Amino acid sequence: MTLPPNVTPAQWKSALAAFRAAIGDAWVFTSDEDVGLYRDAYSPVWGKDEERLVAAALAPARVEEVQAIVRIANQYHIPLFPISTGKNLGYGGSAPNLSGSVIVDLKRMNRVIEVDDRRNFAIVEPGVSYFDLYAHIQERNLKVWIDCPDPGWGSVLGNALDHGVGHTWGAYRDHFASHCGLEVVLPNGELMRTGMGAMPGAKTFADFRYGFGPSVDGLFAQAGFGIVVGMGIHLMPRPDAYMHCRIHAPRRQDIIPLVDIANQLEDAGLIGMPLYESPMFVAQFQDPALRDIARAPDVWNGNAIDRYSAEKGVAPWSLGLSFYGPEAVIRASWDHARAKFAAAIPNARFEEVEMLRFPLDEAGQEAVRHKVLVGIPNMNVFAMGARTQTNPEPADGHLLFSPMIERSGEAVLTAQRIFTEGMRAMNLPDFPYSYGPFTAPFTWIPRAFAMTTGMPVSRSDPAMNKASRETMRRLISLGAEHGYGEYRTPPLFQDQVMDTYGFNNHVLRRFCETLKDAADPNGIIAPGRGGFWPRAMRKDDR
Amino acid sequence: MVTRRTFLSGAAVSSAILGAPAAWAGGSRAVPRRAIIDRSLAEGEAFARGAREHDAAIAWFAGDVSSLWLTKLAPMLRARSEPIAGLTHAGALFCLERWAWDMGMRVVMRIDHVPMAGGAWRHEGAGRLPDAAAAHLRAAGSDFPRAAAAIAFAGGGLWSDCTHAAAVRGVAGLPDPITSWVIAPAPARA
């Protein structure tokens, strides 16, 4: 059994007794079998000393129980690590930054407090998953949509607090940006509401996020300043129709006008999330000649790619556009977009992929091609056959490296080359063909691109994990050298990533530490989360 | 000696192969009554035949198991916690296992079936599944899904905690492995 750091067995016994008295014996988990469920299934240090293990788990059902837990933790100096549904796979799962932490598992707090389809918001507790909120809306035939990440089992609140993302329209897919009002148990056990929630009697908690004075909500995302037990979130009104169209661009340099026009369309509110892909990415695994082109040192001038495209009809870029709204409006928007792209990209090809009219019946929902583009939660990401041409040796999970770059075609071409040549120069493994000239940007976060790639992890192959960890660390450094910072990372790498945000002698981290010491003097709430630590746990060697 | 014929009649499985007391408290008498099968698997029908021989109901899904879990299995298990068995890809089992944790259930039997060259299969059991079970699966040849169902529906004598079993890797160039499994209430709730 792992004990909390600097806590004696006698103190631990007393603390557990206090936790049991506060929330009930049935909801305090201490056996190895039970606490083992909170291990990160995708841990790159599985079974090693560095793996972050937990001492116990507590599952409160009410806000008052969370408050009691925090007060007891303060008394005994027990580090807590709150999770909502614990499905943050690829970014740490439900494992804490600090071994010996006690998980505060908020799954039992799973009430949808309110959904308003006239003012278009929801208020939820941490245990509400995307599936839960979607079902709540469907059962009541409410005229709002949710925005969900690929796996639908995650927490609406938890995903937002980790700066999680989705796939629909503008700010809705930036889940923290669409949150509106938090209810938080502070490190001293007090309950605080942010924004309009701070005003007794206000009816605009989930409408107006700022209230008055400093907006402190950001302190509760990717950080340990409190345990969030309720959140408002803005929802998208259900559109009449949705159309997905695709543009195929025949030259490598076409990514530049492709991005410029898509930026204009999106920022003007005409499209949802642009979906960039390279058809050549998959094609390279079917045609060794294309793979050779991709690996050639002079690939970056684009000549060979353009020749291959002209000869074989395989485009180096495609762009999916999602339109939402009245059918006449979205058809007009598509006409407008098509004209813009046709004028800027000679020989571009256009394709209408899917048209849907809402509401959909059950069969209609099942038939949707890419469900998350229309806010339907699912688990298809786990249903895909793991073994593909692009991933011939699938592992048990993955680490995600997610550097943010500027939203321009030039930046995509530059970042491709930096990461591809950087990995080669460092002799890093080419798994799973992480970066190359066909790497497309992800657009989950509006107004920036994520050049995300995954490194495999395994519960039975320590050598693979070691290679992935080393690759991750070197990619973080390489990205930072070029001003590419990660938006999210597993606990194992959070210190390193925070270290790359080092402007003015790391004043951001130092400011966070100052706040942490003031608000959480015993350092009990998620110490280390976000890459900063309470005073007693700071390393001296930096 | 247990022949393939007697093995496939589920009653023989626990008595013949086990030889050890049931590790899953209360589980030795528990038998799944429902099989969860991915209809996209060519081996699914044979597993279903094996399950029906044990009077099990069949619940099919295709690829994404979430709808089946959320609309049928979760309400059923909330009302009455009981073992379920299945034949799926590892990804579907990963999802089902984690959902089942929240109901106090664990994976208690897991056999990964790995396609090999020439149409053969390799069978790797997790936990304390005896080697004899794998031997019987080998003996079943192409009818191994039915034999796997017989093992799954034989009851709790073969079960042990397989919670952290790693997925078995397949062979390059061949289809993904598939997995037969049982998820059952954890000892405290059995």
C-alpha cells in the first residue's frame, strides 16, 4: 500500500477513520484491488517506481461531503487529487501528480442540475458524462446540442477543467471557454461560486461568466486551487441542418490559401471546425514510392509531392467544412466558400459528403458518419480496429504530445519540418510515423493549430515505454525552442512543460506558487497539477 | 481424462480443468446468462452457438459498444448485478471493463485469441486460467469460439481477477486479436 507522504501510519489510520465518518465506510476505498483501479491505464511508467500511485480513494455524494473531506485533509496534511469520471486517457487518466495522494472521485455527484434550451446552457455536477447530458437532452426533446470529445464517457465538467476540446462550432468546442460559472470547494473547505454565482439571488449564473471583479475561474483549470463541484456551460442551439463538404487541394503549397480562407470563414461564423487531413498520409502506406518521397531530404520543396499528386490523383491536402444552420443558409455558405477556394486554388476538387436535417430519429443518429461533428457522444474511437497500416503494432495506449502552432499554412509546413527533422536528428523512433510532410494540424481549439501526435505505451513492454518517454521529453524541448508550447500533458511531464513557459524568469510559475501558498498553505489540493507545487514540495534544484 | 467433447459440455470444464478451489468468492456457483458479441467478428456466430448451448441470451453490437451498454446492460446490471460474458475486440472490453468497475464488477476471465499464419489461432489466458483451457481451445481448432463460450459459461471456478491484464499483441500483417471474457461482481458484492 502507498501512504501519503510525510504521514505516519497512526495519522493515516486516524484520517481514514475521519473520512469514513464523513462520507460513510462504503465510500472509502483502501484495498489494493480498489485503489489499483485509479492507475493510469496509459501510464508510460507502468510498474516502475515513477508510476503515480494513490493511497486511497473517496467517493463523496454531496458538496458537504467534499467540504468535510477537504477539512480532514487539511488537518492531517493529506494530498487530495479530485477526478470527475477519471477518463483523461492520454493525459494521465485518473492518476495524480503526487504518489500517495488520495483520489476524490466525484462520479457519484452526477446530477444534471438544469438545461435551458431558450437561453442555451446547462448546469452540471462533475460526474455527469457527455452520454448523461446527451441522454438528458434527448429524453426531454430539448433543442440544444452538446459538444463532445471523441470518447463520450468523459465528464463535461472535468474535460472543461483540463482544457479539453470537441468538434463543433467555435467556442463550443473549447470546453473551458464555453463554461460559465463554477461552484468550488476551496482548500480551506469553504464553498465559493464564481461569476454571477457570487451574487445571492442572481439568475444569470450560467449566462454571464464574469460577474464583477477579477475572473478567477482559470485558476481551477489545470491547477490545484480547489475542487470544482458544479459548472455552468453554454450550449449550442440545435440547428435545422448540417452539411459536411470537402475540398481536395492538389499542391503542397495549397495549404496556405486553404488555411487563410478557412480562417476567414470560421472567424466570420460561417463554418464550424475545419477538418484538415492529408490523403497522402494513408496513401504512403499503400505505395512505397510515396513513402520514399516522404522520406527524401528534399521533400520539403514540394516538387515530388506535386508531381505524385498530378500523376496519381491523390491530393496532399483535404479540408472538411462543417456548416450548421437553416438549409438555405448553409447551402449559400457552401456556395460562397466553394467560390473562394476555387478562385484561390486552381484545380481544387469539391465534394458534398453529408447533409443531415434535425431532429434525427434513433436510426438517423446511428447512421451519422462522424457523430462528434453533430454533438452525438460515442465510443467509436475504441471500436476501430487497432491494427492499421499506419499503426501495424498497436500498443495498450498512448501519450499525446500536443504543441500549439500559429493558424497558418506556412506555420504547418514549418512545424512539419522542424518535428520531422528534429526526430531524425535525435535518432528518435519513427513511431507511429509521428511527423512527416503529410502531418495535418488539429483544429479542436479555435484560433490555433495543435500539431498533436501520439507515442505508444504498453503495460508489457518497458522498452517501448522508455522510448516513448524519452521521445516525449525531447519533443517538448524541441517544440519550446521554436515557441511551440503544449496545451495539455500527462502529470509525468507537467513540470517540464511548465518549465518551458519561462518568460521573465518563470514569473507565471512563481505567481502560481505565490497564490498556491496563500490559498492552500498545506498544499493539499492536487499538488503539482499544472506544473507548480506548494512550498513544502518545491524542488531546490531549479 | 477430459476429451474435447466433455470439455465442450460446460459442466466438465470446472471440475476437470480446475483442480483448485474457486478463487472468486461466491463465484463458483455463478454462471453468466448473457453473451455480449460484436457482430462484425466472423467468430461471433460460433461463440453465440456455444452461449446458446448454455441457455444464454445473446446481445449483439457492431463496433461501438456504448449504446448497448448505456441502454441495455447498465440498467440491467444496476437492477441485478450478475456475470456477463462476451467475445469482442480488446477495445470494446476496455470500455465495458471500466464502466463495470463503477458497478463493483471486474474482468474475471480473459482469453486473447490471436490470428496466426495459415489460419491458425493462438490462445492466451490471463489470470489463473489453467494451461489446460488453452490446450482445449487449441484442440477445438477453428471451432474455438464455441469452446471459448463453454469456458466462459462454465462458471466461477475458473475466475480470478484479471483487472490489469495487458492486451496481447497480434501478428504483423494479420487481423487484430479478439477476446473472450467474463465480467462478474467483485467478491464483496458476489
